[in-house]
Amino acid sequence: SSFDHSRLTELRNSARTRLVQSAEQFILRLHGIADDADIPANSAGLLTGNPEEQPIVMTGHQPVVFHSGLTFKYETTQQFAADNNAIAVAVVIDTDLGDAGQFSYPNWEGDSPTLAIDTIATSATLYGHSRLRDVNELKQVSQQISQQLRSHDLTAAAQSSDAAFASFIALASVRARAMEASLITRWQHGVGSRMLELPLSAIASFPETLTLTADMLKQPLRFAAAYNSALDVFRDENNIRNAANPFPNLKIDGDTCELPFWLISHNKKSRHVLEAQLSGNETRLIANGKTVDTFTGNVTAEALEPLLLQNIQIVPRGALITAFLRLLFSDLFVHGTGGARYDRFTDEFIRSWWNVEPPPFTIASASRFLFTEKRNELQRLEGIQASLRDLQFNPQRQFGSGVFSKSLEAELKELMQQ
């Protein structure tokens, strides 16, 4: 990277202030939508403050209907921030593609429940653009789930489902987006209700983020080579043989290379992998086989701004998301189990490319189960199955335990030696 430590520190200081101010504004906008839907205001005191004097603890996820692992991650992050007088910020990953309204619930066919999947959204698209289904459809889904749960004595779960759907229905009546509905409903249930929040799409247009992005775009081949080298080192140090784990290497072909960014068109509600092609002192940005922009000479943050006026964004993807968030904003980043698998690579890359020590990350996740007795019985049977498999493939582990008769154990030992 062409940055020195003082330039990074300067960028980080201004980015942190901008993050807190922008997130406070985003929360106010969501409060306005909730007010339009006659949903009680979120009265929980926000964990905000002065980023020059207080640490920032961050987490984040796509704006989906939360399961227990995500709920635990947000609750733990919020509590840690409150206990340590820190500012808590959750990044809304609104730039991914998927069904923002998907959720699962138990559905009985006969005596045993199966996992049924439904959605509060109209279609799979970029999360930030996802729309809620209409009021009547949401009412129908709500009644169906409630009946299923109540008919099997899961009254508390039915009451929670009813309350959540009451919010979704109220928000659908004021044409809120699915992302907004999920955030507002989550707060109502006390999950992350004190945290500041801001979409990744907003962060991607910060001048500080554009500065980091431009630094990579002005030396794309060198950047792609460094990224791949850090991946190779990470795989080697962790004995990972699968070249797709934690991410595939960026494709480099002569003067053209793939970059860990999406090019997002908000008008078309589409995203494509960004590529860069060098020709003399000209840099061409390519997405979906088409030239998006061409730069002569140095690529600067200011040169990227005209794209924003066309509602087009360059947004980090994969490990680069948390690399940017940790480098520019956070003092501690809280991952779930997914992020934990790749952020040790992010550590490696931050050290090699920016030559700084990355702020730390940690992991928080948990599972909850509706059917405790059935789960315990299933675990018992799985334990028996695992033991039988172990006896078949690793009998030596049981030598001396009394599982085998003396004569059989002697015979097995001889076979093992052979």
C-alpha cells in the first residue's frame, strides 16, 4: 500500500467520526418509519458517544430475520459495549444478494415436525432493495404459523411470532422495505436496540473508504498479487489444501485482474465482480464484461465520485469488508462462526498490505432449540452411532477399557500391528 501510518491514522480518525454521525442519522430515519407505522419508539438509550475518546465495538450481518446465533452475537456485543463505555455499531450488509425475509419454523405432518421455510419479502434481490409482501399475505402466513405452534403447545413461540408479524404487517402498510422492517422489529424485541446501525452501502461511499479503494485501484495487479500471496501463506500455515478455502485466489490474466469488490448498480438492482485492466497509464474498470469507467494516470477518491452520481458503487466483498471495517473504524470486531473462519486471513492481509497491526476480533454465537427432549434423545442416538463407528474404524482407542474380551483384544492388537 502507498499509505504510511500517519495517513492511515488521519483517515481512521475522520472515518470514525463520520461513522457515528451517519449511523445516528440512519437510526433517526428508521424511527420516523416506525412512527409512520404507529410502532412504539425505541426508547433504549443508544450506545453512542465521542469516537475520539471512546472505543468502537462493531459487529454486523445481512438484514435478515434473526436466528438465535445472530441474536446472541448482537446481545453480547451490546452488553460488552455497555459494560466498557464503548460505542456499539452494527453494520447492515445490504449489498449481498438473497431473500431478506426468509425464516424457518416447525411444520407438522403427522407426529414429527419438519422444517418449513417461508418469507416476509417479495423476492430475492440485493438486501437493501428487498420489499415486504403485502399486508394480506403477511396476515395469512402469520395465522398459519401461529396455529401450527399453538396446536403443539408452543405458546410462547406463537406469541413471539404473532408480535413480530404484527410489526411486519404495520410496516408493510407504510411500504417499508424488508431491511427496515427487520431492523425495527428486531429492536422492538430488544435485540441490538441500543446499537448504532448503518448500511455497508453508506459506508462504501465515505470519502475515507473511497480513498482506500482508490489506493487499490491505482495498483490493481500488485494488489491482486499481494492478496493471493497472503491467501497462499494463510493456507500453508493452517494446512489448508482446498484452494477455495477461505476464498479462491483472485484471477490474474496478463494485464487484467479480478478484485475483491462488487460493482453495484442500484438502478438495475444488480452486482458484478469488479475487474481492472491496465494499458500503459490507463486503468479500465470492467464488470460483467463491460467497461464501467476509464482513468488516465492516478486513480483518486475524487475520480470515483462521478460513479456515485450514477447510483453505481464499488463495494468491498468477502474478507475485504471486515478489513475495511477494522482498519477504518473498529477497536474490536465481533464475528459469528462464519466470519471467524476467514478473519485470521484478514489479519494476515492487513499486516502484509498496510503494514499495521489489525485491531482484534472475537467470536460470539449460540444455538437454541424448541424441542429439548427430542434433541437430547437424538444426541444420545448420535453418540451411540459415533461410538459404533469408532469401534469399527479405531478399535485401538478402546484397548484396556474392558469393551473387548482379553482374547479378542489380543487378536485385534496383532491385526493392528499387521
